[in-house]
Amino acid sequence: MADVSTFSDDPYTDENLTNPYPLFERMRAAGPAVWLEKYGVLAFAGFEECKEILEDHRTFISSAGVGPKNLHHEPAWRPQGILESDPPIHGPMRAAMAGVISPRGVRSLRSGFESFAEELVDSLIERETFDGVADLAELFPIRVFGDAVGIPREGREANLLPHGAMNFSSFGPDNERSRGFFEKGEATHRWVMDNCARENLSPDGMGAQIWEYADRGDITPEEAALLVRAMLSAGLDTTVFSIGNTLQALAAHPEQWATLHANPRMAKFAIDEALRYESPFQSFYRTVAMPTVFRGIALPAGAKVLLFMGSANRDGAHWGDTADEFIIDRNAGGHLAFGMGIHQCVGQPISRLEMDVLFTVMAQRIRNLELVGDPVPYLHNTLRGWRSIPLKITPA
Ligand code: OVM
């Protein structure tokens, strides 16, 4: 059996969350996995290892939870949904979600997204300086994604963002930071669950379309409500952080912004590179279903494994010696920011549409994108992003 190095490091300290890359690099150099002593968990930080584990959903299951708690033995904080399920339960829920969020299904949303992006970007050009997080990364998805799902406009920001921060905290350790997000988020759960009910969803939105799968008997009414819950808990913060990270990376690399401004069609590539370079969703756990040997390491049934996709996306063994550089015309395809395998992000087409529309309009209308102060990091056990990005823009 292979030796596994023991690390006393804690990936969840302020320092390591602010800059996780030195620790990730040491973890990758130490072998296919390291033992994180403080948490009693085996962690994988390499691209090939994370990808293979994500693709092997029979050995590395999700129904025991995708955080450190084993939900087969401990209660979950909420009923388990599509994320925390395995086949055969997973299949019909996935099919309903994929049916509603198909590339074809979301195409009809483009022109509405475009009008709002144009209006918003023009108003920011007028202002010249603004906060890339509150005034753009949050504002844009809260409006367009909320409308697409079909929830009321009133109460979105007060409820959805704290709810997401709380929910995503359950995919990391129980510590002071995650308890803080639970305290702030608790009061929002009711609002989110109420808006999953059919009678509160607008009849033309994606939420209502999910309920049609329940009418046809493809899924149960409980599953329909859980799928709308998944849209509302997974669909917003992730895109907010993705937009913020892309803005920050582009502002910090003026030559990359110049390339995009000269070539707005490159928006899609800039987005994938930003997702690779600063992955909004840093880590997930899986649970070993049966005794397994992986890379020469014996894994007992019931063991948790921790996968750092944020590290896999910086792995020089896969991305070459420019892995730590932000280069929008590299081929960043195949990154693990959306996961891989049967649980790979089903909301991707809509998140990509939001970002493509926004960054295309920005590339066309903005000549210079500059930081006018230090961005403030958002420290979260699972998410990586910014609390504030002071920006200045000049029109094309
Ligand atoms: C959830 C959920 C569902 C899908 C993905 C996700 C990326 C979370 O229901 O909390 O995180």
C-alpha cells in the first residue's frame, strides 16, 4: 500500500482561504492524496485524481452527503435533494432539471438578459466608478436569474445570498465561520422554501416548468419542490462569485482585458479561464461506498474523501507551467469548476449564458477596466470570491 503524507495544515484558516495556492501546491507535490490530520480526512488536490473520483459515482457516492458529515449516520440540516442523491433516485430528477435547463430551453432567455445587461453596463459607464460585486456581480444574476426561475422580485437579495452562503457552508467543516453563515442564513430558509411551491412561482418560469414534470408523473411533488430549491440554492451565489472572479481577474490583468476588448467573441473563453483560474466552488466531499484501492491507497467503506477542484484547476501536471497564470486564449476547457460525471452542474447553460451576455456587452462598450482600490476577499469554507471589487471603467 502506498504511503500517504500527513499534513497538520488547516485549509480553512483565514490565511489559507485568502491564498490557498501554496498549500494546494504542497499537497499535489506530496502524492496522490494527503491525510489532513486536523479533520481526519483524505484529501485529493490533483487534477486526474479529482476527475476520476468525480466520474466514479458508484465507488464515491453522494447520498451520504457532499460535505464532511456522513448523512447515513448523522441528520442533515435539510431534506436531501438532487445533489445528495445517487442512482436510481438521481436519474429522474436530473432528467427533469436537464429538460428545463437545456441549451435549447435557455436560448429564449438571451434577449431579455441582453437588454438588462446593456441597460446595466450603460448605467455603470455613466457612473464611472462602482463596486464590481454589489453593483454588478450580484445585481445582474439576482435580476435575470430570479426572473427566469419565476420568483418574486421583492426579497431576493435579502434572502437568496445569505441562504446560499449558509447552504454552501454545509459542504465544509463545522467551525466558527460556517456557524456564522448559519446564524445569518437561518431566517431565509422559510422564504426560499415558500417560493419553491407551485402557487408562488410565475407560470412561465423555469420553476413552473419543473412542476410540469411532477404533473406527468416523472418526479414526485416533493422532488419538484426540491429541484426548485436546488435552483434557488445553487444557481445564484455560484454565478455571482463567477462574475466577480472574472471581473477581478480581468481588471488585474489589463493586457487580458485589452485582448477581450479587441475581440468580444472571446468572452466565452475568458469565462472558462476565470472559472479555472479562481474556481468559485473550491471543494466537495464524496463518501466511499465499498472497500476500494485507489492509487495504491486502501479506502474503507464509509470514509469521506475531500476533493479540491480549486487545486485541480491549477495542477501544472495537467495545465502545464502556466497553470498559475490567467491567459484567456489558452484552452481552459475540461476544468473541474462545474464538477464532472453524473452530478456535473446541470445549470451550466444558464450560468454560461448570463456570463457570456454580460462580458460580451462589457467587452464591446468598455475600453478600460481598472481596479481603483484593493478588492476585499470573501472568506468562505467552500466558495471563493470577493466581497467588494472597486472598479473604474471608461467607455469604448
Ligand atoms: C443544493 C445544490 C444543488 C446543486 C448544486 C449545489 C453547487 C448545491 O441543493 O444545495 O452546489
